[in-house]
Amino acid sequence: MMQRSRKKYAPAVLLLLLLTGCQITQSAFARTANNAGAAFAAASTTLTYAHTGKLINAYAQSSFENYQSELSGLDQQLPVQSGAPSKQSLQQLLTLSKPAMQAIQHPCLTATCDWQAQVKALNAASAAFLKAGGS
Amino acid sequence: MPREKDDIFSIRDIIDSQLVTSDGRRIGRVADIEVEWRDDGSLVLTSLVIGPQALVRRTARPIAMIARFLLRNRFEHTIPISDVTQFGPTLQLRRAAADYDVGQADRWIARYILRWIPGSGY
Amino acid sequence: MKKWLSITLGIVTATGGFLDAGTIATAGESGAKFGLGLVWAVLVSTIAVVLLVEMIGRFTALSKKTYAEAIRENLGFRFYLFPLISEIIAESIMLAAELGGIAIALSLITGISWHIMFPIAAILVFVMAWRAPFDWIENAPALLGLLTLSFVVAVVALGGPSRQLLSTLWLPHVQQGDVADYLYLAAATLGATISPYLLYFYSSGAREENWSGKSLLLNIVTAVAGMGFGSLGSLALVFLGAIVLLPLHIQATTLGELGLVLAKPFGPVGALIFALTLFATCFGAALEVVLAVSYNIAQGFGWEWGENKKPVEAARFNLVIVLFLLIAVAIGLIGIDPLQLALLGSTVIALFLPISLWPFLILMNDSQYLGEKTNGRLANIAIICILVIAFVVAIVSIPLEILSGGG
């Protein structure tokens, strides 16, 4: 009985090894960078829509709360993940992420602050992170 | 399709079947059966056994002792086979729900737990 | 006249039942990440679920036995434990995800954090499940769910997919590093759509409505038209993700982002419609999930059950509803994002799919229950194909989830 069940799982494990060998998935760093880039893009679009009359404030506010939890701890995660690039490029990424993270934490949803600057920062961060993730 | 009195049927028509009383209430499922060896050599089905311990004894013998320790026979019931008027996936019983000990857990839970939730209809 | 009214209600219900947090999550991400490259997964799962729903509806109408009852009676208590335990595990996660979906919808409308809205969502679902008669449960969220047609309208309003996008229908654009993601979403789509809770609920609903041999036509129409219309909403969401989110590099990893697809063509009204649709579909699904598990347990153990009875008349059944909701709330309070929870739930469902669907092969050929209306050869071949797909999906789902980092 034991022999049979071991044999049953062998092909699945082999398949798994084969697949990982063929690099069907990204490195942990690439994945984090990609997700972050996408989240920055989403935040940028949400912010733009909120100021161009396509979204009510309540919606934008809730969306940003979700982006905050999605991106929390980004600057701590990035340096330690497998597949991270050279120290120099990593530093560049983290520098770009600072104003973007600032926008995420304190999105400008009223007319009194500089929302265009935030959108710019988010776009720049998004592009850089997506590039680093290999998109 | 319910079976008639003289049909030959298998254990499948009894074990795990739904018990329904004469007033249409569901009171549980058959967990096990009791048989008797008569003097004339025949093996006769005498009663239905309902209860968690019987279920455990039939399907998971190794933990039957633990079940007995925890439940102390408090939820075990037997119903004489003469009470069954119809066999099949649903066993129709002769008497009303109040005449059976089985299925009283519903009343206990209604009385001691559900009544505190508004709208329970207690 | 009354018969046609009943049929339209059935279609409306099935439409609402198709979309839930799981199908919304997988459809949105599929479109945003892979354009139209996963439309085939939606189509395959739609066909499978139409067939399964028709079969279980036919079975229950003729035998007057629900799926769970038939599993215990026909396959014994020991076998019954397998689908039971797998359902409890999978649906606990799924219920938490649906409640999360309701909470997110409410937060998008009010601006209040979804963590605060979560217990409110649980209470709303509880009140409906506790006292509402089956008719209301069937119809109320379903009527709101008609809002999913707005997804289809949005696709048209945005001018439909570009030619380049259309080419991804048969030639998906998948980079080497994204293969695991792609396959994972395919498996999750199958799990999210072919959800066994739908079958347990539908079967129990057929008993609540006292279906008989006369209801067979109603059953076919509900299954085909209902699931068909429902999948339209799901497909529309894939298209919208592809048209709006993909070019912006947005990956739809939160439910709020998905609303942007309706904000683009319709402005703030669009986003509001998305939030309302999310609310309606997740609310309907939450009810179906909690009732499906409660039906399963009560029916399997032979207790009194039914939504048209007062809670004290079916005490153990209603107690399970309460306990199950509490378990889901506990899982939800861990704070995992509802979209991620929905993907996880769909993966777990995919893992257990073969166990939940296996009884079909046996029950649909049992003439003691079905008389002359047992499955023909084609129907049996269909079940076997579905089971093969289910087995493949079950084996690859967990490895793929690990490899792809959970979508």
C-alpha cells in the first residue's frame, strides 16, 4: 500500500522539478518589484481619476488604504530577496520609491495640495520597478 | 422509490437512511443495526441504532473507546424494527416525533442556545 | 404566466450565483495580466458548471434527495466524510473571502475602512440567513446582481477589444517567467467557477422549492441560461481588465482597482455601480456558501433543515449557520486582503474538486433514484472529462500557488 502511494506522487514531483528547472516563475525580487510597480500604477490612475471627476473621494480613500497595506514594508523587503540586483541599482530603486511611498501614505485628495507631483512620482516609481521586475 | 413489505432488500436500504416520523419530522439517520440469532437458525433484524457512538463504532473502530469516554452513552438510541413502515433511502416511522427520544437535541439547542438570539421563534 | 416568471427568477438567481469574490478576482486578474489569454478557462468552466448544475437539478427533482443526502445514503458515511471535511475547509476560507468582498464594497462606497465593515457584513449575512424565507434569499441579491450587465455595456462603451488584444484569445502572450502565474490563474478560475457549494445549494434549493418531474424543463433553462448569462459578466470583466488595466500595467491585485474599469467609461457612477455589483454578488455568494455547508451537514446527519422554517424548528441546522459564520469572521479578522483570500479559497476548492465531484458518476447512473432519466453515454463522458480536468487541476493547484506566490 505504501509503495503504491509513493509511486503515485512521483510523477507530480517530477513535473514540479521539471517546471521549476524550466524557469516558469520569476525570482522573489522580480515578483515583489513587479507587484510594487503595478500597485504604484494603480495608485497613480486612482489619484488621476479622483481629480478628473471619474471617482468620488470615498472610493479613492478606500483604494489607497488597500494600496497602503499592499505596499507596507516594501523598502525592508526588497534588499533581502533572492535575485536582487547590484547595490547601486537597488539604491536607485529605493530612492525613487520614497516620494511614491509618501504619496501612498498621504494621498492628496483635495484641491489644496500638489496631486500632479504625486502622480509624477508614482509613475516614475512604477516604471522603474516594472523594469526592474523584468516586465 | 420506497420498498414494500415483502421485497428483498440490502443493508443499503437501512444503514445511513433518513428516519422520518409519522408527522413528517426528520429525526436522524441509522448508524447501525442490531440483529438476533433465533433458535430456528434465522438471523433477524431487531432494531435500528442511532447515535454518534454507534456511528464511530461502525466507521472508526479505533476511536470507539474515546467516543464512549466522552459521550457516556447519552446520545445513543434504539428503535425497534417493527416501527418502520417503509424501507428505502428514507425510513418512514410509525409514531410521531414526540414519541421518540431521538432528535431531542434540536429541542435542547433551541431552548438553551438559540433562544438568546433575537428572531429565533422560541 | 407564473411558470415563465419562475423561470426568469431562476435565471436571475443563477446569473448572480455565477459571479462571486472568486470569479471576480480571477476574471479581473486574468484580463489585467494576460489579456484575453485565459478566456478559454472561463468558457471551459462555464460548460462544466452548466452540465453539473443540470445534472444535480435533475437528480434532486426526480429523487427528492439532495446531493449531500444522496452521498451519505448511497456511498456510506465513511466516504461522505471526505467531501464534508473538504467542503468545511474550503468554504470557511471562501466565506471569509465573500464577507471580505462585501466589506470592501461597503468601504468603497462609504470611504470607511473595510476592517470596520467586515463585522457589519457578517451581521447582514446572518440576518438574511437566520430569518429570511428561501424566496428572498434566492431573489433579492440576484436582482441587484443584474447590475453585472453593466460590465457588458462597459465593454461596448469602450469600443471593444483591439485587434491585437483579440489575437491573445488563441495565442496567449505569456513570458517565460509568467508561466506559473498563467497556469495558476487557469486552475483558480476552474476552482472559482466549478464551486461545489453551488451544487449543494442548488440541490437544496430544488427541495426547498419542491421540484418534481415537472420541473425538468425549468431546470435545464435555469442551468443553461442562468449560468450562461452569469459567465457573460465574468467574460466581460476579463475583457475590461484587458482593455483598461493591461495597458496601464495595473495587475488588479485589489478589488478596488477592478472598479477602475467601470470608472473609465462611466465616471463616478461607474465606480459606484462596480461597488454595488461587488456587494450584490458577494452577498448572494456568502448566503449560498454558508447555507451550502449547513445544508450539507444537516442533511448528511439527518437533522431537520430548511430556510422556510423558524430557527427553533431546525435548531441544529441553524446552529451550524451561526458557528460557521463565526469561523469565517475569525479567519477574516486575520486581515488578509479579500482578493488574495478569494484566490486562496478558489485554489483550495480546486484541490478538493475531484472528491466533491466523484459522486456524480455514481449517482447519475442510479436508476433507483432517477428511474428512466439516468445519464446517457454523452453525459457520462462529460462527467469523466470534467473529473479528469478536476484531477489535473487538483494536482497542480498547490504547487502552482507556491511557485507563483499566490497570484
